[in-house]
Amino acid sequence: IHQRGVVPDLDAIREKLSDRPDLFEAAEKRYLIGQHMQEPGEWLARLLRWFVDARVQVEQRAVKDQLAAASGDHAVELLRKLQQTASKKNAG
């Protein structure tokens, strides 16, 4: 829709999703929710922060799992990596 230079409003989306009324219904519900949302920029920032936090948690879990099986220099390297992921989470 956007690539054709059309504003992505509900009518354009309805046309594009004519074969998927379930998706249009979901888009329409989200549109109506968005119309009543106060401070949409703040909500977007929260949503983006949630995705960053989720990704960092996955990274930390993977490093912790590796750390449980590591020893010596490899363990020290993994501890540094774990600290870096923690600082990513705190910086954002």
C-alpha cells in the first residue's frame, strides 16, 4: 500500500485484505484502539523497549547455559559476555 504512494488507511487495507476478512477485522480493532490511545509515542517506546528486553533475556539465558558447562578462560570470556548483555539492558 505504502509503496504505491497510498496512505494506509482502513479503506486501503480493506481492499488489500479482501480475501482475509479476519485480518481486516483485527486491523480494524487495533486501529480503533489506537484512535483512543493517549501518548502514542510513549506506547511505541514501551513496545520497542519490551522487544529489546526480550532479546537481551534470550541472549543472557544462552550465555548462562554455556557458562554452566564452561571452565577456565572460556568461563571468563562468557562472564564478560554476560556483563555486556546486562549493560545493554541497562543502557536502553
